[in-house]
Amino acid sequence: MDRRGFLGAAGLAALAAGLAGAAERRRPALPDFVCGESPRGAIRPVAMGAPPGGLVIAGTRLFKEGFFNELLAIYNRVPGRDARMLGGGCDDGVTGVRLGTAHLGCLCCPVAGSPAEGMSSLQVAWDMKVVVAHPGVRADGISAQQLRDVVTGRTRNWKALGGPDRRIALVVSDHCPDYVEPVRRDLMANRQEWSAQALVVKTDQKQLETTARFEHAIGVNSWIIAEPFVRKGQLKVLDVDGVAPTLANVAAGRYRLAGPMNVIYRQWSPESMAPFFDLLYGEAGREILSRHVVPVEAGKAGYPPRRRA
């Protein structure tokens, strides 16, 4: 699509986003808020009185595709265990735990400043956020300040970044409005003040697909779901401040664009929860997690949690 077509699409998307924003402000905060591409609607009831080994987990795609699918397959091999993941988004994780329809909820944003604030939690990993661009973009890196200027609209042309005289096609998935979303926090002090020229889409998947379509497009997303696009050559990743986006660099603190992955719960149950977290924080779990994220050690996560008096 040419530049005129992109801008036309951006205008329509901005109008739609404005209407959607007005609708969002009329909705109550719970249980109908959105985060992590949740399909709106109630989580189907699940009895909390599950048999020993029974475990119900709600949200999110990043956890599910990043490591929980493989982790649960191993966990459920043990006779008597029955762990299930309901999917959804961060909002479904919080609501599921609050309503008692899930033992554990997944949160791909910080707990502090979110609707889950005050709930018990364990951090399990760091999720690497990557700056993705169309493969045709003639740039290998960007500084944090340049990225900040792009997402807020102060920089709108690749020429300012050492590229061709072409308008930057910023593609944004403006999710998690009720959370301290890591990318928005680091780049815009958590304000939702994206560039007026941005093309706003509804899901992370759509954001990646759209970035891959437009020749001069750029965006930021999780490595977990961006990796398949990069592997297929549909997208490229840019260094940030001269540091390559690698899990090793995240672990070493050199690459700073990352967000915490937390699991929340209402009440600790050693019988149903401890075996799962023993696997997650153990050698096998760390091996699985380290393929897509940076695992957090049990001791640093505060696991096992102290029993409250």
C-alpha cells in the first residue's frame, strides 16, 4: 500500500479508535476492562474445590504461547494432575482470581498500578519487548530517545533517523488502558499519547501483521509473538541504543526494554500450587522459559511464599 493509502487507513483507524475510546470510558472498570487481547465476556465458572493436582489458570497469550503450553503438558503427565489454562488476557486473569473461577491469573504488566494491585503474586520471567520494522526499512538501530520521539509524533520521517525521505508508518496496539503497560511506561510515562499519525489496531497480532505490510512501518511488541514474523523474514528487529535485543542482554541488564510476567493468586494452596511452581522454577521449567523469555530465579521471586499468620 502507498503512503496515501496508509494515511487514509490511519485516519479511519483514528476515528474508530476515538469512538472506541468513548465507549471504553462508559464501561465499568470490572470485570469488563481489556488487556492482552482478551475476548470480552465472562470466564466460564470453574469450581475452586478442584481435586488434588487440579489447577485452573486464566490469561494471557504471552504466557500460554511463551511457555505454559509446554509446561502444562509436562505437569499433566503425572497421574492425578489436571491443570487447565482458560486463556484470555490480563483482565481475565485478574477477574478469574477475584471471582474464584481460577486459582492463578497471568499478568504481563506490573502488578503495582494495575487492577491486581494488593493481590499476592510471583514474578516468573521478564518479557523482552522488541522494536520491529518492515524488512525494507534501511535502519539497523534506533536510540531510546529517537523511539520516544517516533511514538509521540515528534519525529515523523525516516530522514531524521538517517533513513530515506519517507514518512514513518507507526503501528500501535494500544492495549492495557487500566494497567501500567511496560512500553507505554518507558516511552511515554504511561500516558496514552501516541503520535496523531499512528495507525492504531486492536490486537498485538494485528499490529505485527500490519507492520509487515507497510514498507516504512515500525512498532514495538513482545518477542514471544514477534519471533515467528522475524524468523520468516516478514519483520526485522532494531537495536536500541546500540544494544541488540537478545535474552542474554536482557538478563545482563544491557537491553532495558522489557516487562515483568507475574502470576497472581488469591490464596496460596500448597497442595495444588506448589507442585506447579516447583516445576516452573525448577531446572526443567527454566529450560522451557529461557527459550523465549528471561526466567526469574525462585529466590528472587520470593518462592515459596511465606505462609501468612
